[in-house]
Amino acid sequence: MNIRWLPIAAALLLSSFAQAPLSAQQGAGKPGRNPPPDLANVSYGPHERNVLDLWKAKSAKPTPLVVHIHGGGFSKGDKASVNPLLVKACLEHGVSVASINYRYSTQAIYPAPMADSARAVQFLRLHAREYNLDPKAFAATGGSAGAGISLWIGFHADMADPASDDPVKRQSTRLTSMAVTACQTTYDPREIAKLINPETGRHEALKLLFGVKPEEDSLTATEAFPLYEDASPVNHLTAGAPPVFLYYASSMAPPRPGDLNAGIHHARFGYFLKEKMDKLGVECVLEVKGGKDERPPQEAGVELAEFMLKHFPKH
């Protein structure tokens, strides 16, 4: 099943990126390897995992930035997983790319992964002039947990604290768009049980994220309910939210019993969010690949880049 509500433009809208669409230029192809970053393991916070890599686009003027947030169920994964197709497409069109690490849920429960990622955005804004970045043109991308974090930051009220003694915290967390794959649009096990099935709502990654004890049932762990609600990107959605591109490399068939990977990455998460964004009049592009059209999310890197490029402010 292949559903697409908004076709990718035949040409990029930005005058500074006035070229044929990325998908037409590069084709799908398979990801290769990323070049070494211009800056590696830059510390943006106090924890050992508060580090980022930065690929700087060659430009005489400040460039837009795509921030990649890795997946891995909040308990594994690394910034090195950034999609080479996406990095290549961005750099060739004058867009810099940062890829970040954040604390695992095994090190600190929610809101740590989200708070760290938001801080990385703020850190990059603080150093925008030094890194030749346009602070008004930041977008975010990622897969699975990284996708959910991207939406959480993008939908959340601006976390800038002008009165903070920390210059990083005084920076905005605003994004111009989010383009993500295999996204969980809610992290509330009760909602997931209704959207997918109760088994997926009891996923171990969710227990770890919220500090629910192994012997507890996520669906009835009342002390964690406020965390569930605050962690869910959809609960921060407003009419002023940035546009979103959602990509799912799966069919719409219900996941088989025991297939937690299919359940936690199911396209129903996308339909759930799109319905709400449509009602608010906020752009949401949902692409679901299944059957003969199914392909790995890595191969959607060019489409993700194209969507974010299209939504950067015009120069």
C-alpha cells in the first residue's frame, strides 16, 4: 500500500537551492558511508553522551542545519547511524548536518533523552555564528526513538529560558520542519494499546523510558501516567506546529503476535498524528511503503532531505 497526500515538489522552492529535486538528481540507491565530520564529539552538555558531530556545508553565508537524532529504543544507538544519503543530499545543497547522542533511558529516564536533544539544538544555535549556521533555519530528523524526539522538540513550546545563567538554555528550541521514519507519535502505553495492541503497549523500551518496574504492568502503572502524557509528541501539537513528513516502511496489516518491532514502528502511529494535524490545518505528509513498494527507511534519506530543504526560510 502506498499512500501519499502531498507529492514531493518538482523543484525545490528555495531560490538558494534552485536545482532539480534531490530524488531526481540522485535516485534511490543504497546508502554508502559518510565522510568524516568537520567537527567530531563536540560536547554540548555535562554527560559523556552529550556529544555531537557536525558536517559543515561549504558556503560563504550561514547555512541551514539538519539535526539528526538516532534511534534505538532510547537504550542503544549512536550518532554514527546518520543516513549517508541524507548527509550527501544536504551538503550538496548547502545545508549543514549535525548528528547527536543523548543519555540512554538506562542512564536516566524521561525526560532525559528529549531534554538532552533539545539542549543540543540550543547549543548549536548558541554557536551558530562560529559554525556558519543560520539560527532561523533548523530542522530535525531521525528514526524510531529519534523520530519521536524530533517531533517532541518541534511540537513542544519553546524551551528557551531568557533568565537562565546557562547561555545554552537561553536559546530557542524552535524548528522549521521535521522529517522522520518509523515514528512513534505517542509514547503513552495506554494509547498504543488501542492503536496497535496491548502487547506493544507493554514494550520493554517503554518501561525503561519511564522507569516502570519489570514486574509492573505499563498499562496500569498509574505513577507513570503523567510521564506518558508529557513524553507523547502528539500531546504537544498545536496549530502553530512546524510541518512534518512521516515515512513508514511497512504495510497496514496488523502486526503478528510477538512481532514487537513491527508493532512499535507501525504506520498507524502516522495516521493517528496526521488526522490531528489535518484538523489543525498543519501540513503533514504521510508516506507508507508496503508490499512491492516496501524498502528500508535508509533509502528515504533523499526524500527526507528534500522535505526539510523545502521548508527552510527563503534567503
